[in-house]
Amino acid sequence: MDTADREITLDLPRFGTCSYRDSEVLTFPWGLPGFGSLRHFIALSLEGQEKFVWLQSLDDPSIALPTADPWQIFGEYAPQLPPYALSSLELRSPDDFATLCVVVVTAGAAEMTMNLLAPIVVNLRSRVGRQITLETGGYSVRTPIPRKASAATAGA
């Protein structure tokens, strides 16, 4: 077995037993706002929550951030990544990266919002990510998710 891509199993407070490979780890050298010391995550997709990708911290297993592909909910989303993002993540074409936006669920799941102002961009080749604050577009950190989309994603 290649020790560079070993399989690791851990127990997560929110999701139970989980296995992943070293090659699946996402690294955030700049941290994430509010979680500056957390640098290593895995992306989890859960049955029944297909629209969500949970970014599970490996540095602090009690932290898991719900995110989603913004285009599944906001088809008109058109972020313009600033030059520093393209450079720091070594992005050369749209096929090089994935974009996720953090989802916030208010108490009682009465409202769900998505942070369209600061998407998380991950280089799919290097598996290095960064949360980028957009400089144009007029997006909000708390864009309400339409009820129809909220109902389809309930259970997060």
C-alpha cells in the first residue's frame, strides 16, 4: 500500500465513523474566516443531503461547515474571481477548480442563507483552497435561499 495515500478512519461527533485517504484532504493555507487555525478538511457528501458538501475539519473534529454548489440554487451566480485568487491558487482554467459557498441555517431551520460574497474556491489538482471575498457583483454574505430550494435541502 502506498503510504502517501493511506486510508485513515476516525470518529466524527456529527457524522460517526468516516474513512478517507490522504489524497482527499483539502488544505487551506490561509485558514478560513472564523477558523484561522484550521487548515485541513475533507469534503463529505451525505445521503439525504445531496445538495450539500460538508467541509469537515481534521484539525478539530467538532467543526463541520455546510456548503453547497451555488449554481444548484442560484443559477445566475456569476462571481468574478480577483487576480490574487487566480494567482495564489494557481488557477488556469475553469476545469481547475470547484466553488462552494457556506450555508447558514437559522434556529429551527426557519431560514437558510448562502454566503455568495465569499465563495470557497478549491484547486482540484493541488487540493488547496481559499475563501475569496469578491470585489464586484454586489453579492451578500446572507443571501436567502428560496423556500423551494430550502425544502429540497432540509435536514442539514
